[in-house]
Amino acid sequence: MTTPNPHTDPRGFLRALYDAAVARALPAETTAAWLPPPPEGRTVVIGAGKAGGAMAQAVDALWPEDAPLSGLVVTRYDHVPPAYKARPGRIEVVEAAHPVPDEAGRRAAQRIAQLAQGLTADDLVLCLISGGGSALLSLPAPGISLEEKQAINKALLKSGAAIDEMNCVRKHLSAIKGGRLATNCAPARVVTLLISDVPGDAPEVIASGPTVPDSTTCADALAILNRYGIEIPAAARAGLESGAFESPKPGDARFAGHQVHMIATPRQSLEAAAAVARAAGITPYILSDEIEGESREVGKVHAALARSVAHAGTPFAKPCVILSGGETTVTVKSKGGRGGRATEFLLGCAIALQGQSGVHVLAADTDGIDGVEDNAGAIVTPDTLARARAQGMKAQEFLDANNAYGFFAPLSDLVIPGPTFTNVNDFRALLIT
């Protein structure tokens, strides 16, 4: 397919880069190279994440038809590929809520924990883990109710805590995350296939690491909760303070012989987008796939870089496209606002760009959903602020209200691909011509 001309169709060009990044992370394209041979015994597939449905579909299609295969994977509502939903395979896929867990997720996690019981050394457990799995695989630690876990999760999401901090707390208040799922599979061999959605691609952070050792501690979780002023129930605090909720650590013999394979990463997706830009005659520059921080502030920094390129040709010569990934955060300070990390990044970026000519920006989540909305992100153009003013909208007021969705929707600038069935987190592209 021909890539739109970046000079005459900058919106189409940026969307082509996003589509290339998503395509590189699709399980159908990345799974085959990492599948082990069938074992002497059974193969049980378990897992969770926004890519869970597509990962299950890929494994079902690739696994020999005459080899035993069964299992259960949980994914987000509306994240099962239509073809697999219409004709389910040997692996059952159920849906639950994200980012705040619900009863469907708790039931799925309980069933998955049960599937890990009673296995033998001849059996193989294939664990399919992707971003979002932490909320979807919600089985609270003893003495903690689902409602209490939901309240803690909501507070973490609004606090501005980084993903590794949130997952540290989540895994220590869980009966299944932080390596516990894998230890429950003993003595079966466990092979984990991961799609990374976190800065640094640390397996123990992705979906709160249900099948890998955990290097964080109960004390770390308490420190994070105290840092952000998050109240927790007495039973949760007692479990953390006593160490009763401690997770299995590196060196634990129960992880011996287990394998972990990273089948898709943010860096690979950024490189795929860069290849498309290069083929279109635009020089790409990948800043980093590990950018974190407050979304609006990261937007300002990206805008400053784009303005420097546009005005002075430094540090990059134009035309070029600047690419970045990672996982920014939003500290929610206003009730009633709508929007996720990508749109808040863009609103901060647009205000800082101040209508800079020759700069177009796309930011979108690679899972197709920005937070809890129906969009993946949006696009900023040189006339974004002018078009907003013509509609009586003041960008700063929308940013103060954490209402980036409400800003970009009337401008028809939202990017709405629908669920992509994968997840390598934030994708940002700034085209300077």
C-alpha cells in the first residue's frame, strides 16, 4: 500500500506510521518463532491482557491439530478478534473490565488459577501475557474484597503514579500476580510469551508479572501508597506490614526451567514506523521507547523540540519525523473530564506549539483505546488552536479540566481505529516539514 505524501497529506502520513507500529506488534505476525514443541503431556494455555484474544487466536492456529491444547485467556471487553469470536478455537477467551477490575475478571482469574493446579512434569503451560493483564487478572489477596481492590486501583490511576509503581502495589495485593501464577503450575514447565507495554520491557512489570519472579517487596508497595496518600483497608495494610503478602523472589527454585520470550516490544514498533517514514523520503529520529512523566509536560517538551527543528534546524534537519514511545501518566485533578494519556499529551503539545507552521503531531495508544474512551488518540495541526477558538474553545481551560477528549472531538481530530488486539503502549509522531 502506498504511504500518503507527508507534504500534501500529513494526517494520512502520520496515520500510516501509527498503523505500521500497530501491525508490527500483532500476535499473528510475531508468535510462530517462539512456540515450543508439544510436550509429552497436556498443553494448557492461560493468560491475560488486551492482546490476549489475538494471542490465543495465533496459538490456536499455529499449534498442531493433533496435539492436545486447551485453556483460558481473559481480555478486555470487545477485544476478541471478530473471526475468533465467530468461530472459537481450542482456547477459551473471556472478557472483563479494564482499567478498573470487575467481577468477570475476578471469576476469570479464579478459573485460571484452578487450571494451574494438578499439573505434571510432562505438561506444558503456555502463558500469554500482554499489557492490561494486571487489571484483567484480578484475584485479591486473602482478606481483601474485589470492591476494596477496585477502590485502590482507581486511586492509583488518578494519582499520577508510574506503571511500575502501580504494578508493585497490585502484585502485592494479589493472589495470582507477582510470580504466583507460575509457582502454582509446578511441576509443569512454563513458557511465557510477552507483549511489552512498559518502559524498559521488564517482564516483572508487564501485567504485574504473574509468571516471573518479583524483585519488589511489601515495603516498596507501602512506600508507594504512602507517597501518593492512598488509603487502604486494615487487612491490606496488615498483610503488607507483616510480609504475609510477599511475592516469590528471583532464585526461587519453582521458576527453574521456565522460559520467557518477548515477542513484541515498543522499540520494534517504533522501528517499523521509522522504516515507513524512511521509504517516504522523511528522515526518522527515535527519541526513546521509555518516556515517562506527566503527559502534558511531556507534550511541552516534544513541542519545544519540534519548534527548535522548525526554527533553527537543530538538533535535526527538516523534513523529519520524531518518534517516541513509553507510558506517560495523567494526574486527574478535575471531575467530569474525559481523555487519556495521548490526548492530554497532545493538548499540552498544541498549547506549547502555538500554531507553529509545518508541524503536525499524532499521539495514540497502540491498543486503540486512550484510557477508557473510544479513541486511540488524536492529531494536532498548525491550525488546531485557531479552529478551537473559532468554536469558542480555550485550550488551557480544557487542559485544566482534564478534558482533552472534549477538546479534540468537536474539531474532528480524534483517531478512532477501534481495538487493535495488541498493545505496545504510547505511540507519538511529530512531523516537521
